Amino acid sequence: MKNFCYTYQSTYALDSVLDPLEEICSEFNSFALIFFQYFKYIFVIVLIGCGVLTLLKLRGYYFRSRSFSAEGDSNKKDPFNKPRLVVGAVYIFIGFGILFNYLIYFFIWLLDPLPDRFIFNLLSLIDIDPFNLNRITDIHSAIYPHEQTCYYIVAMLSFTSTIHSTVAIWYFINNVRNPRKTIIWVFSSVPGGIFFGFTTFLPFML
């Protein structure tokens, strides 16, 4: 009888600790959904802004080269003019594509076969019940709020890595005088995308 009482009290004490944690996780999950909706539009503004700035900068280079040629300057054209034109147009196209969702579906279909989300592979090496592991790696299979929270955290890290990669490409095209900083950005963002996934966050932006 004493053992039964002790077990019951221990279980009750554990529930009293876990219940507030589950409530915190539930609130965090609500925050995560709002986070992705807000940052979808911020991401769109960043993409379109980078594209417009690139084209405006290219326009400045064009008029400068025309003035130099009119003055008889024999300097060669900037070899990055065509890449800047392509990058500027692509960034604007991607920005509007994400805004209207059609590129989100395309990227999910295109990038989903990539071998990424290695964080879930590492979790599979731990002695965890495969059924419980599946509830963490697939948010549609999650039952408890903390399982969804784990997935949302991975999705946020995936989004952060994608932002870094996007800005690194733009920075490399528009500021070739400092390639070392760009290389550091690339080497810190692409491995993050491979580890956390390039498409983990995309469904939450629909």
C-alpha cells in the first residue's frame, strides 16, 4: 500500500512539473506559426530589396561606363555586370514567387529529395523508440506539444541558414572586394542548411 502511494505521489509530482512545460511548448508553437508568417513577408521584402538594389547598382555602373567611354577611357567593362543583372532579376522573381506561394510549392518539390536534415539522422542513432522518433521528425505525427516544438526549432534554424545563404550570394556578387567575408558566410550557412534542411520551414510559410 505504501509503495502504491509513493508511486502515485511520484507520478502526480512529475505531472505537475511536465504540465507547465507542455503549456510553455504549446505557447511556443503558436509563436512559431506567427513567426513564420511574419518572416515570410520580411523575407519577401529582403529578396525584392536585394534585387532592386542590384539592378540600381548595375544601372549606376552602366551610366558610369558610358561616361568613361565618352571621355575616351579605355577601361574594360566590369565582368560582374551580367551576373548582377541575372541575380537582381532572379531575386525579384523569387520574392514575388514566395509572396504568392507558387514558388514555395516548387521549391518543396525540387529540394525535398536533397540529402539534408541530418539532425534527424543523428537523433535516430540515439536509443529512442522509432514510433516516438517519428513523432519528432514528422510534425503531422506529433501528439504532444513538445514534439511539435522540437520540429519548429529545427525549422527556425533551417530558415536562418537559408537567409544567410541568400544574403551571402547577393553579397558576393555586389561586393567582390571582400571575398573572405562572403566565404565565411557561405561556409557557415550552407552546412546549416544541410544539417537542418533547406525545405523544413517552407510549409509553414504557406
